[in-house]
Amino acid sequence: MGVPNTVSLRSILIPYYYRWKVGAAYFQDDYKLLRNLTLNFGIRWQYNSPRSEKFNRQATVDLANPVEVIDNNNNLRSVTYNYLYSGYNGRSRYLEPNHTRNLEPRFGFAWSPRIPGWRRSFVVRGGYGISHPASTGRGRDPIPDFGAGSSGSFTYARFQSGTTPARSQAVNPLYLIAIGRNPPVATSERNILAIPSDGKICLNCAGTRDSRLPAAAAVVEFAQDSKSPYTQSWNLTMQTELPWHTVLSMSYLGNKGTHLYSPLVGINSADREEFADLLDQGIDPNEVVEDPFGRKDAMGNPLKVTRSSLLRPIPTLGDINIAGITNSTSIYHAGTASLDRRFSRGFYFRVNYTWAKSIDTASDGSTSSSSLYLWGNTRIQDPTDLKANRSVSNYDTRHRLTGSVNFQIPFGRGRLLWNRPGKIGGLLVNNWNVSAIGTVSSGTPFSVYLGDANGIPGGITGNERIRPDVVTGVPLINPRWSKNVANDIPYFNPEAFARPLFGHTGNAARTLDYARNPWRQTLNASVLRDVYPFENRRRYFQMRAEAFNVLNHTTFMSTANETYSLFGTGVPVSRTGVRLDGPVPYLWGLGSASFPLGTRNQILAQYYNQNFGKMWRDRNGPGRTMQFALRFYF
């Protein structure tokens, strides 16, 4: 009991104590200009601090001040950089600028005009305001991830008959790992938590990477010229009373985001022309060669590097990402109409329809690799042209219809019918209530990636993804798809896309407005009954029966990590080999053996992603779920 099959431990687990400070002050006043017109004015000061760490265990690379690496003969070998801990040598405890002048003016009004011939109330409301979003949702990953590259990682497999007993790394290593009794433990190197007095750690200054630092691919610098992100919101609502205790509302809402956080932006990819020259010469850019700078790995062995890494602007470092760039924007428009019946005579309902459109250049500015593209994170095709990323938001939902109802069964004590059922009848009909809520909404837009770099260095690293071209006149939704084969063939049509010319990016938008996931339909309902067995009616039981997705509708969803790329990463592209640009043939279910060796179709079939555009069966929304409960109120 409690013995795990497998355990994977990092060599070190560091406790991080992240802190954010939030403060606000506001002034607001209402002014009744006329008997039927009220104005509202206000101003708010909002403070949202960047992330800090209790013990300053966070740092940024100082790219502005390179460090020269000198060999034993006093010759310049290479150039590297320092990691600067926050909070040391007079530095801020924050890795990003701390904005303290966030003022947010607000304005609103409520007007009740008299409309000739309309005796019921009519109200017009509107408002405008500026707000600054908090920075707490931008990621939980440590930056940098100290100790990520240290030695001593440990994997444990449960002992099985006929095998060598597994070594244990637990509180008592002589016994099996058991959760709660003999838990696994992580080892660590003593210097991991040691911060130098000046708060600096040099990358490869001694020829060997400091074990406190992550691998070069994780180098991150925080932008020091970022602005304070803010949004402007405005709305206008007209509301009137109708017969039968109902209210009709119609609204327009708008929201504009400015200086929003962009995703991590890479700045140290290999030179594109030199990269293409290697391919033209038949040289594999990923070929491993001796490091010309004489660096060593964490174990002191000579370092091996790829040819492409030597073509970087800073060849002694790997990928360098800039975090905290605030050059993204967004715009949102929506129109809503709703009809509400106030609860009267045991009956309430609400129906709401929303038409909306959201456009942005980045749907997420997260710094956490663990949440990349978790339904929102933005992929960039060209880090130098963020405006080309402008498209409908990853989460854009154009249509949404929602209805809810709550009514009391009209039989029993205090109800409209049979309100004196007697003792026996009351046991059957008293205090029954039924409620339901249903939603019908359009799907979110689809994103498509080429999958390989197409001869563009950095094209598939970090947040960068090369996109294909869109073929004009070909439907984006696969005409072969139907619900009978919903999880077996692609929902999105691979023939609607084409490979760009070698070394070129595609013209497909970041998200495809007219290629969306299927509509979603959900209906949830509940039936409950209150039972009063005590004279004191404040104490009673409630029996509940609830069902989610009552109609058992299937919700089809594409899966970001498996279905968005047309090809794998190893497509052999070059300027002199077989030309692979042009429309993508329908390769679903076909392998490379289906075509003559060495032909374009044979190469494409070999690397084609058979999961592209599919609705995975195990990723469909949950089916009907029912639950029963008994509650006691006192």
C-alpha cells in the first residue's frame, strides 16, 4: 500500500517564496444632474508590483555588459555574460521595472428618459474606465531555474521478480519507497543556494558551467524598458421593463488592451543565410563538433556543440529569450441581448445571446514553459514582426447563447396547486424545485504550424513556429469529415495548406477565423427537494440529483500539442535538393512506401503528422455525469 511503480526526482528541489504586492486607493462621487440623470466620476490609483522572491532567488542575464573570457596565454577565447541576482549591489528586488504611477479615471451615467406612449421604465446606462491588470498570472516557473542542470537526477522503478532490486533514494534507503512511510528525497549540491556577495554568477567564465545555472537553452533576460499594461473598457446598455415581470436588456461592450505582455521572444537564433549555406553544401547543421572556445561541461569534459550554434550572434550562449516585452495589443467588441424574468410565482428564467470578436497580437504573455499553449499561449512566426501575429484571439468565441431556468413544482404546501395535500400527500409533493442551464457556443479558432523550420534557424524553438501558406479556394474544414468518423480522420483539411518556399515564412494567420473547432452544446440540470422534519424550519434536509451534459452531447476538441503541426521536425529541406514547396497532398493514412523513392510526395509522406487536424477520441468533452447528494442545513 502506497508503494509507487516509478518515481522521478530532480537532483535538487529549491523552495521558492514568490511575492506580489497590490495596493489601491480611489475616490468616487455621484452627481445627480437631473431628476432622471445621474453622473458618476471616479479616479483610482492601482499598484501591482512585479514578482519578487523572499530570498532573492531569481536573476536576469546582463546582456548589456559582456564579460571577456581569457585563456592561460592571456588570449581572448570568447565572450560571456553575468547572471544578476535581484536585490544585490543596490539592484531592485524585482527583475522588471516597477510601475507606481497607475492612475485609472472612471466615468459612468444612468439616464431614465421618458418615452411618449411607453409607460414602463426605460434606462440607459454607460461607462468608461481604465484598469491595470495584476501581474500574478504570468507564470510560476522559476527564472532562472537554479539547479536544473546539476548532476544527480534519480529515477526509481519498483522491484519486480527476476530483476535486479531497484536502488532506493528515500529517507531509509534500505527499504522500499512508500508514500507516507518512506518518502523519496532529493539530494542537492551545497552551492546551489549560495548567492555570491555581489549577486553575480558568470556563465562559463571558468570554462565550466556553474551547476547553479540552467542549461544555455533556458537563458532569459527581462526587458528593462517595459511599460505598464492597461486596458480601456467602455459599455452602453439600454434596459426596459416588459409585462410578466420580465426585463429586456441590450448592450454594447468594448475593451482595448495596450502595452500588453508578449510571449518570450528569441534573439539568438543562427544567421539565416549562413544556415542555408550549410544546407546547400550538404552539411547537417545539427552535426556535433568540438567547441572552438574550449568550454567544458558540468563534469569537466570538453564540450561538444552543433554547427548551427556557432552561427548565433552570441555563439557561446544557446537560445536567449527576452521576457516582459510590452508591445502587444488587443481589441474586443461585443453585443449582447438578454431577457430576464424575475423570480415570481415560483418561476425564473434568463436567456442571453452574445456576439463578440476578440483580436490581439498575443493571447498570452506567460513566462512558464509548463503552460505553453495551454489554450491560450501565443506562438510567434517572426520575432522581429509581432504585428504579423495580429489575428483573432486563441480563445475567441463568436457566438454564445445561454439559457437558465429555475422553477418550483406548482404542487404542495404554499404552492399554486394542491397547496393542502395533507400529511401523506405532502410526503410526495412538497418542496420540489427544478433548475437547468444550457449553453450553445461556436468553437475557438484553429492554429496551424508547418512543424519543421523550413530552413529558418530558430523556427521551431521556444515560442517560435513557422506557419504554412493557405491555398485559396480549398475548404479549411475537411469535406470528408463527419460525426461517424469524427475521431478517425482530420477535421481540418491538410489540402488547404501549402509549404512555403525554402527559407520563407507562410502567409497563414496565427489563428484561422474561418477554421474553428465544432460548436459546443451543453445542458446541465438539477432536481432538489427540501424536507423539514423538525419544528424549527431553519433545520432541514435537502436531497439533490444533478446531471451534467444531460443530453450526452459530444464536445469535439483538437489537441494543441499533437494536431496543430503538418509535419515533423526533421523534413530535409534545402535550396538545392528536391523542392518541397507547394500544396500539401492528402496524406492521411498513407506512408512513404506509397510513393516512389526520392519523390516529393515520398518525402512529405515520411514526415507527415498523421494526427494533424484530428479530434482525439480521448480528448472529447466528458459525457453525461450524474451525482446525488443529501445536505443538512442548520
